Amino acid sequence: MGSVNGKQFLALLEVDKIQGYVFATNKLREIRGASSLLSEINEVETLKILKKKYSSAECPILSVGGMTKVVFDNKDDTQARAFLNEMERVYRERLISASVTTHIEPINGDFPSALSKGEKAIRVKKESKQYSFQLNTSPYHKRCSLCGIYPAVKKSWDQYDEKYDWLCASCLAKREQKRELKIYEEIIKKFKEESKKVDDFPYQLSQIGKVSQKEGYMGFIMADANRMGEKLRKIKSPEELSQFAGKFAEINQQCLIDAICNAFKNTNLEGNLLPVNILIFGGDDTVMVTTADTAIKIAVEYCEKFQKCTQNVLSDEISISAGVVIAKDSYPINSYIALGEELLKLAKRKNRHCLATDKKEETGTIDYKVVTASSAEPIRITRYKEEYYQRNGDEFYLTSKPYTLEDMKKLVSFCVRFKESNFPRNKIKSLEKILRLGRETSILEFSTLKSRLPEKQERLMNDFLQQFKLVNQMPWKKDGNRYETNLLDLVEIYDFCEKE
């Protein structure tokens, strides 16, 4: 803990390995329960404890997404320490298998400096922690049939798989959690305003895959605000941070709700079941699943709306980057997480690149991947193997991912237009073979393909080439000896874009 020379103390708490806790199982019901438990502790129990026992504490300046920050006004850090000890007990008793890291930082009249030092100290503590658990090896105990780690304590009926599961205390708490994230109620209200009824959300991933345009597939979205640390360092006081966090949370929730509702406003919902699940929602992190054909659409609108709203409401414009995975609904959730994190990192790198250019524009970015076969290799390696080749000293990149929001919107719009024009499917699928033939041959073969199209479809293809600057070396963009194209990015999502 920090020194105790100041009169104010910043108490910080963060849940360790939060994704490991939420996604300990592949079952949607328990994932929703884990997320709800975290939200309940953050948004309800923390406030109750502060109001009941700690009169010297200001309202939490932040308590969301597994993070809590509270300022205590005392001569020493006794109350701050007692509060963190009590919160550790609450997390241990409610979550069972999750741990937390805490820190107390004296403010000494300089809140931004204390906040920066406190967050750095938390990171150092978390990185230096020794995480361990003991596998159940006793012949007299069963291992949990969901997480496979802890000893089972009770047999529980799964009404969706119609079988009994032996669950550990942690998985049992997740299954028995009745409270839902508040955003679910707000989504239902929003649909009601649009005269559309929503009664419930899926408890199985297969329920989402079943109603996707391409049956059996679903979309996974992982989104995160860009450079939030830089934004927070500009804040001068606890009151300012509290106001910022409140407005940020309100904007974040409303933009996500609007994006979801717009994606499904013309969809007939079977049994009034909205095929969406928000798995993590708090702070600047959003993780959700939806149908395969709405995933990119929701990600684009959510990022776009959020940036516009922060520009209008907050003092600083904030953009969001997102990684989108489209795969079978039977694909393991941990694989979705791993791919989503990789894609998000690549999207954020694109955002930093955009800021480093002459324009220095703040822009949301999106990267995506359609998975048709499982692979243990990182995306950058698979892209190098599958979407890159060399020929006669030239380098060919068969993708332009990641995309800025503006270019991603254009790509999705063209995908819809190609579908509505009944563009020959065999021509779409033949593009990959053509683009692997090297510069001269691919240009010749593509020109021949384009010239044989009906007039309306040829105009559409010309418009695509013009918009993505593929005209001069059709269908390539040239930069030195590097050639790049957007055509196969269109092909990749062609089956997962719905007609307007």
C-alpha cells in the first residue's frame, strides 16, 4: 500500500483474469450468469457497502466491469483498507473462483498523478501475481462437468440440454444467478417503443446459429475504446472523472442498444426471442454474440454512433475498435475469445496508424475473420500463408484488412448491392483463383471476366473498383512493388451480408 501522508486516498480494485472467470465454460447460460454476478457486485453491492459503513467515502468515481475506484477523505488509509478488505471478501464469497487485486494510493492534492500511479501499481501487482489452483484428483469426488477444474458440490438440472450436471460451487452460482444485465431490460424497452415484442434472449449458442441467414453460423464481437488511458489522464478531479464515467456509460449503452435494434428491426423474431447475447459490458469493453449476418452491421453502427455521441456529449472525441469473428455456433467459445482479441489488437494498430498519418484523424477501426476450419495459428500467420504471395519480385496481398469505419461501411454496402443485383455466384467465387495468378495474368483474366458481365453488374463492379482505388492496376492498388486488393474481403463476407 502507499504512504499515508495525504488526507485523501484513492482505493482501487480490479478482478483478476476477468475473461477467464466469465468464459470458464462454453455454456451460454453460465456465461450470462457470470457476467451478471460481476455487474451486481459492481453496481449494487459496492454502493450498499459504501453507504452503510463508510461515511468518509465519496460516491464511487468508477465501479463497473470488474473495476472499482473510490476516494476516501481521512487522516490515514484505515477506512480505505477496511473497504477493500470487505470487497475482497464479497468477491470471494460471491464469485468463488475469481480473485481481485487492490491498491491504495495517497492523493496529496494531485488527483491525475495519483490515478496514474494507482493504475500502474495495480498492473504491476497483477502481472507479478502467482495464479494457481489445485486440480481435483481425489477418487472420492467428481470434477465439475462444466469448467472441469474444481470439485463438484451439487447435481443441477440443465433444462436446455435436459440432463443433470455435477457443478462446482462457482459454476453453480453462475447457473443460479437470476438477475440479468440491465442492458437486457433496456433493449426490450427499445423494441417495445418500436412496436416490436422481445420476451427473452438465447440460453444456447445453437439458438443463434439456427436463425442466422447461413444456418449454423454466428457472429462474435469484441470491442474496446481507443486510448482511454490518454483520455483519463486529462481529467483533473474525482468529481470530473465520476461525471465522465457516468456519461460514457450512458452513451455506450444507448449506442449498442440502437445498433442492435436497427439490425433486427425488420426481422421476424421466432418466439419473440432476440438472437443476441451481451457477454461482457462494462467500462470500455464490450463482448457479445449475434447472428452471423448482423455481426459486422452491428459492429459498424455501434462504433460509428459511439464516436459521434462522444464528440457531441463529452469534451473529447473517442473512437472504438472492434474485432468480429464469424464461425460455427459449435466453435469453442475460448477460440472465439482468442481470435477476437487478435483481431481487436490488429484493429487498434490500424487506428494508431491512422492517427500517425498526415490527416491525424480519430477513427474507429474493424478487423474480421470468417472461420471455416479450426486453426491454432495466430491470424497474422494464417493471413501470411493464405492471403499473401510473391511473384517475379512483386508482393501480393489478397486483403486490405483491417478497415476504417468509412471503408468498412463501403465494403458492407457493396456486398449488399452485389447480392441485390444477383451477381453470378460463380463469378464471385472465381475471383480468388484469378487474383493468385500474378500481376499481368490476373489483370487480363479479371478484365475478361468483367467484360462478360451484364451491363448493370459491370457498372457495379466499376463503381467498386473506383471507390477502393483499384482502377489504375485493375483490380490492384499499387504501392512500390506491393499490390493489394479489396475484392477477396468482399468475397469473404458475401454469404454473411443480408439484402436490405
